[in-house]
Amino acid sequence: MPASLRELRQRRKSVQTTKKITRAMELIAASRIVKAQQAAAAAAPYSRELFRAVSAVATFSDVDHPLTNDVESPQRSAVLLITSDRGLAGAYSSSVIKAGEQLTARLHHEQGQEVLPYLAGRKAIGYYGFRKRQVAQQWDGFSDSPTYTQAREIADALIEAFLTPTEEGGVDEIHIVFTRFVSMMTQTPTVVRLLPLEVVEGTEPPAPGELLPEYEFEPDPETVLDRLLPLYVANRVHFALLQSAASELASRQRAMKSATDNAQTLIETLTRQENQARQAEITQEISEIVGGASALADSAPQA
Amino acid sequence: MAEPYQVEVVAADRRVWEGRAVNVIVRTTEGDIGILPGHEPLLAALVPCAAEIVTAEGGREVIALDGGFVSVTPERVSLLAQYASLATEVKPDQAQRELDKLQVLMDSGDATDEEQHRYHLAVAQLAVLRRQGNEPH
């Protein structure tokens, strides 16, 4: 026996309300992605100039700075997870957390390092809180529209931890897990090592015959580098936050789109069942009337 | 007179100004420097200051920088700072209030890094306004 007409109608109404909500969330996410992408594009010139400056110093002076020094056998690592503050974004936060867990396992088991988690976004904080794990530091409240100020705050905390000697609880390596925004359809969780910096790696070799400008440094290369590198670290964090924000919104939009589609299918199925139940009720009523009438007709002549 | 060169002023989250110029005056850790066309390649650390740009058309742009760097190559000059604002974006009363508020923190010696940056930016913004000749009342 299928559910009653009234029950079916109630269920359809409730799915319709859900659909309205998911549809609204989809539209909001879609409009915010544009803003997030614009923010990422606006930050690009700064990244480019900063990178050029760092490469210039790295090329013309011996890079020997605390922030670039590789430790031979790292004892302790920090892992910064960048997740969202709110859910309903499909697998966005959980894939970052999963990538973070894998990285932690690798650092812990293969290299025997102690891992200190730094968390950004309520989802990661909730995940660690529920498991009652120790957290080094956490930030939340800006996952879908991060500003440079927040990036700077995170970067300062990480740099401080990095510059603290290992014996006093400092870390030897810092990794970031964030989500790279490839396209509207593809966002991939990415792990990068933030510190120690690998500055030289990205430097483009000059084309043969081309002369690199012979820079004059003021006051001197060391001081310039000393002031550039923290900015570079903050810029990397800012970049990761912006990419993650765009990815979060894209994931949410996609998740909400499929939720809306599912709700639509459900509504159609329920409407059909409802029609069927109504028709069955009518048919039953007619056959009852016909049955009653014929029973009366059958009994009439005998009277 | 030599050819004007390309100038770009970028803050951490946006491009503040871009155009062609014939002279850029900024204050480095060593003192004021004016960059004319054909300047030798230079990479210098800046102190919070009001950068002055004389555009190719002869106009004048004043921009508040909270520190940062100036990078000069044969093709272009770029000023990069974490925070920067155009003279037209600066509101005199607001900058003064901000400065007064942060001054107290700076004097007491427990200003955070962020507050120090805001303080430097406010100082630079007021310097911009003085250059423009309309001091806050």
C-alpha cells in the first residue's frame, strides 16, 4: 500500500522548500565566485613584483637567510590546513583534511617527525576538536573572503614558530594544505612546503645573450632580503587563502546545484506517486458506488 | 629629455596606480631618492612615506606607502608595499584619528605588528595630505 495522499503532499511540499534554499545558496555562491576571482586577479601584480624582487636578490647575492636554511634532519613540522567555515560545499573541507592526514602520516611515520597542526576555518577546527587533538594555533571567520591582514597574521605566527629553535618548541619545516582553483569544475587539494623557502627554484634562467640588470641594493642585499622574505611568506599564505576561497565557493555552487537537481527529481517522483494515489482513491470510490448500485439492482426484483 | 618609463604601484591586494612617468620620488632607508629615466637598476627598501610621481603628462600623483620596496629596471619602476593608498583615497580626519589612537599604543610599546603597520600607513597618509597642501584641522 503506497503512502497516503496527505503524506505524499506533505513530503513534496517539504522537498520544494529545501529546493528553494539550495537554489538560493547556489546563486549566492555563483555570484561570490566572481568576486573571489577578481580578488585573486587583483593580488597577482603584487605577487609578480615580489617574486621578481626576491629572484633578483637571490641571483645577485648569496642567499643565506634563516628563512631559507634547510635543516638536515627535521625534528618537527607545522602543517597549516586551510578549510572552510561553513559546510554544504561537497567534499571541499574533507578533501583538505584528508590530504592533511596523509601528509601528517607521511611526516610522522616515514620521517619520524612531530607534527604541529595550524588550522584555518571552522571545519578543520571542528574535526580536530571532536578528536580532542592538540592544535598549535587556529583562525576562523574569513574563509570565503580572506584579506591580506589575515594572511599576514597567519604568516607572522608561522614565521615566529619557524625562527624559534627546535629545542624550544620551534618547527623545522612548514607545509600548507590548500585547494588550488584550477577551473570552475576542478579544484585540487594541494600540499606545498612554505618554509624553508626555495627561492632559486622558480628563477628563470636568463636567455643567452640577455644581460640581467646589475642591481644596486640599498642599504645592502642582506637587509633587502631580510625585509623581502617575510613579505614573500605572507604573500604565499595570501595566495593560498585566495585560491581556497575561490575553490570553496565553486565547490559550494556545484554541491548546491546537484542538491537542487536531486530535489527536482524527488519532486517529480512524489508528484507522480501523489497523482497515482489520488486516482486510486477515485477508482476505488467509483467501484464502491458501482458495486453498491448493482447490489441494490440485484436485490430489487426479489422484493 | 629622456623617454618616460612605466611605473606600477602595487599593494598586497590590488594595483594602486599604473602609468608612465618621468620622475618618482620616494624615501628609502638611506634618504629621499628621485628616479629619473635611465636610472641604474636598483632595489631599495623604503620607509613609510609619501611617494611622489611626476607623470609623463606633467601631472602629480602622491601615494602613501607603509614601507615596502622600490625596484628599478631599465624598462620599468615598481613600488611595492603591503598597504598603499592614493592621495584621493585618504580622508584627513580619519587618518588623524587613526594616528592618535595608534600613537598611544606605540608609545606604550605594546602595539602588535599589524598596529605598527597601520600606524606607519597613517603617518604616510598624513604626509601625503601635507604634500597636497590641505592639512587636517
